[in-house]
Amino acid sequence: MVRNVIKTPNAKEVKKILLSLNRTVEIFNKHFDNIIYKNDSKMTVSRWQLLSAVNQLRFPTISSVARAVKNSRQNISVIVNAMVKDGLLVLVDNPQHKKSKILNITQLGFEKLEFYNNQRDILCNHLSNEFEFRDLQNTRTVLQKLYNRLES
């Protein structure tokens, strides 16, 4: 027999926030994917996120990128191989590890990253114009606290 858990008002609200957040991220990614796809049929949100992670990490390897984007190493490897083929990334020898190559963004990859970062910023500007800055800050603070609780 399954026992019903007593739900506090705060717990109910957290549940609503997380469900709303999930739907919002899903819709944002769908819109952003459409923006990206309109400009380049080989580019996706996943590829953009991977380029962003490679750009931010000090000596990015497939494993470190997989950890950064919270995805499997195998899945990232498949995407990286396609991006190497498309000229967005190159694999270079890693002096720290024989098998684990370092990922570098090519000039073309960097240009695409910059372009899609600008497209994301345009979309965020459009989405943000109906909100008070303080409300957005409070929302970010709550989401960061939820994230921290989940990570601990």
C-alpha cells in the first residue's frame, strides 16, 4: 500500500515552480531551435550548448563537456564527431591523457557561437520587457536556491 505524503503549501508551490520551469525551458528551447534552424539546418540548441561549454572550459575534453552539460559522454561524443566533420570543432592531442583529446572551437564554430549568443540575447530582451528587474532577480534567487538544494 502506498502512503500519501502530506504536502505542505511550500512543497506544492515548489512542485508548481518546477513544472512551470520545465515547460518554460522546453518552449524556450523549441523557439530557439527554430531560430537556429532557420539560419543553419545543421545547428541545434544541443550543438550551441556544446560550443558554449567548450568555450567556457579551460581544457575541454568530451568527458568534461559531458559533465558540464549534464549529458552522457557517449552522446556528447556523437555530437562532437559530427561537429568536427562540419568544421565547428577540432580535436587536438592532450598532453595529460593519451586517449582523451582536447576540443577546440574553430573560427567557424566561434562565429556561429557568437551569432547564436546574439540571437539568444535578442530573444531574452524580447521576453524580459514585461517584467520588473527586481522580480526577475527574485525569481533567479529562488531558482538558484532550489538548484543548490538539489545539488547538495
